[in-house]
Amino acid sequence: MSAITTSIRGIVDGSRDSMTHWWRRVFATPAPLIAAAVVVGAGAGLAAVAFRWLVQTATLIFTGTTDYSATTGHPSNPWVPWLGGAFVILAPAIGGLIYGPLVHRFAREARGHGVPEVMYAVARRGGHIPGRVAVVKALASAITIGSGGSVGREGPIVQIGSALGSTLGRITRMSESQLRTLVACGAAGGIAATFNAPIAGVFFALELILRDFATRSFAAVMLSSITASVVGRAVFGDHPFLALPAFTAKQPSEYLLFAGLGLLAGAVGVLFSKILYLIEDVCDWAWRGPEWLRPSVGGLLLGLLLFAMPQLYGVGYPVLEASVAGKYTIAFLLLLVVAKMAATSLTIGIGGSGGVFAPSLVIGAAFGAAAGEAIGLVIPGLSGQAGTFALVGMAAVFAGATRAPITAGIILFELTGEYTIILPLLLAVIVATGISRLLSRDTIYTRKLSRRGVDLSAPPVPALQGVTVASVMSAAPPTVTADTDAREAIAWLAGSRLRAAPVVNRDGRFVGILTSADATEAVRTDDAATDRRVEELMEVAATVSADDHVADVLDRVVEAGATDGAPVVAGDALVGWLAPADVLRATAG
């Protein structure tokens, strides 16, 4: 028994060292990074406040109102009353004459909707974003939106906040991984302050910008989001973005309606993405003049569209709220869906600066409200629920366009603070994400990069291209059988100094992993653990195939943690082990 006790003590001591290292790595985030995250969050919050003021000021200058889409009829501009409502034809052209040269001369990254540039900076440039991008993006986007550009302010504030994070990280000489985290902190802060949605800000940054949910980044991003949200609430107040009537799903069959809405709305999101780049291609093909003049000339076309339908002017949140409130007819709502797609795509195609986040919400609200009104006509018991369907449509169209289901579900929940809608909301988002994957390889963000030949799903290390697991894997550690007495296995594991051992059954099929952490926890919580069998203590492990490409399974190697790599199988047989050191040797040639 003393030998067993010594063995267990060895495992406990080794595991304690491992746990201590893990604790420090996960929770003891470096103080400079924590401090920088708070500063970036405060900066992003203040930037969101300043940017909203810039947009309102620009809109006031160009229209005489703080939001022209909220007006009724087609009022004239008080500065040029003799033009009547026709001033909107010239407003985008004049705005383009201002921001076109500004973007062309100082920061061409500020053109377009911004988020893809941040994703590219994180994935391929180590988080480096020139500081001037924040200033140019703020001015260009404010002028674009204020002069009628049918784009959102969320994409710009993400790029502005990310540029602030990148600049601070470079000034303080942060490591590359910390610099990427600070870029995500800026993005999270921008979303949090703009929407009063701190949780959504965090998941937007992790799901879309970092494309990683590693705990090492979570604390810093969360602190930044909280800080920015506090700043935003101090200025804008603490209240839900949208107010909904009471809703209750009375029958399980009603969820089929929301699933169907998710199916159609997801397809609408994909359609929006395709139309956006189709119109951009048409603009590229048609324009033959200098790039700095393109926004002004193209602005005349946009102005004609705004003159025909002034509800498309600017971001369009009043139109979104009217859709949710059920103030439009079905025919107008469907027209709004198509027109908003065209206006946003044209604004981006001519070189405007602004986001596609808000337009996707407006499109989703209009489509969902139209569906809700139609359902109310067919099923009288569901009449008056257009607002609920509008909210679900917003989330589903956004999920279909961006394929970011977590962000879509959380942000719409935070926008309303209405918990009763969460189940149909999540159902529609899941369905929309699934149909988006079936219909399109890229999202509205990644398509911009893939058209340049940049594939974010591919590894940035050329040496891993085409390399198979079988060609770089090492020999598997010694195995233990599943029905082995736990007492013997623990003693052997302690003596081997291994952190994990593969477990096979009597037929030699791989069935799991026994780690020192599992053994230690079992002994600590169960005095009779040593009287059990290995199969009762082991954990199921994610495997890789010998035929897989290393680039496709890197995430499993990194996430393996305590097992120091991933088991390699051929069929059910264990044939090797892929450790981080094997991958490094492959990249070194």
C-alpha cells in the first residue's frame, strides 16, 4: 500500500505543478495586458460616443436633421430649401467629394465595411493596424452616413476601436499574441458601447475577430467590453435598444414557424452578401476614372435611390424600429428588404465607408415583420406579433450573412432584454446558420478577403500546406487496457512520468485517455478510486486520422492540453501521436 501511496503522491505533486502552471496561464493574466485592456475599453467607449456625435453632426449639416430616415414625407433641407426634397440626390455626391480624397490619400483600409480588414490584421499581420486608420475611418464613415450612405456605424467603430488597441499595444511593446488580444478588446468595446451589449461585444470579438474562444483572451476582452459599456451607459443611458410587446409561444407547433423563418432569413442573409459583392464588381467594371472621384460620381446614383425611397438614408434605425412596431405594410416591408440591399451595396461599391452590421439588422427586421404580418393573416391567433418575428428575423439574417450564431443570438437578446423570445430566437439562428453553410462557402466578411486570395481558414504557415499527419506524427505512448485495475495503472503512470496514457480495449481499439489530472481528481474525491478500473477514470479524447492534413487538425492539437497532443488513429487502431513538437518540426522543414 505504501508503494501505491507514494505513486499517488507523485501524481498529485506533478499534477499540482501542472495545475499551478495552468492557473497562472489562465487566470493570472499579465497586469500590463489587463491595464491595457481597460484603457482600450475606455478609449473604445469614448470613441463610440464621439463617433455617434460625428454622424449626427454630419447628418445635421447635410439634411438639417439628426436622422433623415426618421422624418415623414420628403422634407427639404433648411440650408437649401429651394431644392426641396431633391437635395438628397446631391448630398451623397457632395459627401463623396469630401471623403473620397481623404480615404484615397491617407488610409485606403478605411474604405468599405471595416471588419474584414480587422480580421485580416489579426490573422495575418499580427494585429498591426496603423493608428491613422482610426481617425480617417471615423471621419470618412461619419461623412458617408451623414450624406446619405445606407451603411451602419458598427463596422466603423469596430475598426476604430481595433486601431486604438493595436496602437496602444505597439506603443507599450506588447507581444504579438497580446497585440491581437488588444485588437479584439477594441472591437468588443466598440460593439458594447454602441449597442449597450457588453456580452455580445465579447462574443463578437471572440467569434469573428479572434476566431478563438481561448480562455487566455477572455478576461482581457471581457474587461474591455465592460469598461466600454460603462462609458456608453454614462452617456447614452442604460435602457434596451428595442421594446417589444409581450410574447409567449403557446403551442410547440409555433416553433416550426420560427424554424421556417430562420430557413428563409438565413437565405436572405446569404443573398445580401452575394448582392453586395455583385454590385461592387459592377462598380469596379464600370468605373474608369480616378478612385478618389468614384464616391462623388457614384453618389449621384445613390442619391436617385434615396430620392425614390428616403427611408434608406443613413443607418436607418428609425426604419428598423417602425418595422418592429408593425407600422408598415407587407408590400412595403418586402420592398424595403430589396431596396436596403441595393442601397447598402451601392454605397460600399462606390467606395463609401461604413458597416454592413446595421443594414443586415434592418433587412432582417423588415423581412421578419413581413413574415409575421403574413402569418397573422393566415393564423389569426398570431396576429399582432410582427415585432417578435421582426426580432427573430434580425438575428437570423445576421447569422445567415456572418455565420456568427453566438453573437447573433446574444446581441438580439441584449438589444431587447426580453427573455421570453430566447428559445425561438436561438432556434431560428441555428437554422439560419445551417442554411448559410449549405448555400455559401464564405460569409459577408470573409468573402471580401477570399476575393483577394486570402483564406482565413487555411494556416498562415506555408510549410504545412499538403502535409499529412502520418508524415509528421511520432510514436504513441505506451497504452493501458480499459479493464486494467486502476491501482496498477496509477502506479505505472506515476512511475512513467507521462502526463497521459492512451487506453485501448482487449481488441486493441482505442477508447480514450487516462491523464494524471483525471487520476489525481479521482483519488482526491473518491477514497475507493484505486479499486476501480481504468475505463471508469478515463476521458474520451478527440482523435485525428493519419490521412488528415496537419493544417486541418491544428486546433485539436492545441486544445489537447494535458495530453500533450492528439492520438492518431487508422480506423479504430492507435497508430501514432501528433504533438505540438511534431508540428513545429514540420514547419521547420
